[in-house]
Amino acid sequence: MPNLTASRLSYLLLIPRLLPGILIFPHGFQLVYNYHDSIDWLTGNEIGLPIILAYCVIIVQFYSVLFLIFGLASRYQAISVLLLTLGSLPYYFSGSIDVDLMGQNTGNGLIFYVPLFISCIIIITKGGGKFSTDSFLIRVFDIKSTRQKKI
């Protein structure tokens, strides 16, 4: 089993870390800003999640994506974002390929979900990269137990 704290020192791994941040963080910020309305919406008739899952959705959409942007525990955050995205498919997937920008259909198409899946899988397999907090902490504290691979 691969070491989940080891990370490849690559500059290009910043892009897959920022992509979920760009796509999910604004919605997570909106859920945290209107906290009580968000809990009512998530547990109401439209979505109908249990209260514990509603809190988990808000935590993942705000904090996990924020930690993923900064590269703190990147692989674990990518796993949580991937599970959130898989869990949201039955509620938001419209069955089309493109994202509905004109408001004619409800939900999103595959164009929204495919980049999230790909970026999360890249982060899970390769790590946070050179510009991650993980990489910085490993260099500062000179942690030898993880295997750093230079490209």
C-alpha cells in the first residue's frame, strides 16, 4: 500500500488541487454563510439528508476544499471531495453532457463532474505537489519517514 503522506515534488500538481477549489469552494462558502438556511435546505424535502450528513456536506464543501487549495493533508481531502461528489450525483446530475447555463434543466452535466473526478484521482495517487503545505512541513521539520520523490 502506498504511503499516503508521501508526495511527489512537482509544480504541476497545483492545478488539480486548485480545480476543486474553483468549482466547489464558492458553493461551500455560501452554505457556511447562510448556515441555518443551508441546514434546512439539505434536510428538507428537496434533498432530505439526515442532519449528520448535512453537517458533513457543509464541512467538506468548505473546509476540505479550503485545505485542498492550501495542500494540507491533500490526499485525505481529495478522498472526502471525491466521496462528496459521488454522493451528490443522484441529486444534481441532469443526465446531459453539458452544464445548463441557461436554466432550462435542473442539475449539472458530465462536464462538471469529470474534472472533479480526474483531479481528485490525480491528487490521491500523486499527492499535493511542491506548493503544498504538506511538502513545506516535511521540508521544515525534515521528516525522513516519508519517501519524497523528485521528478
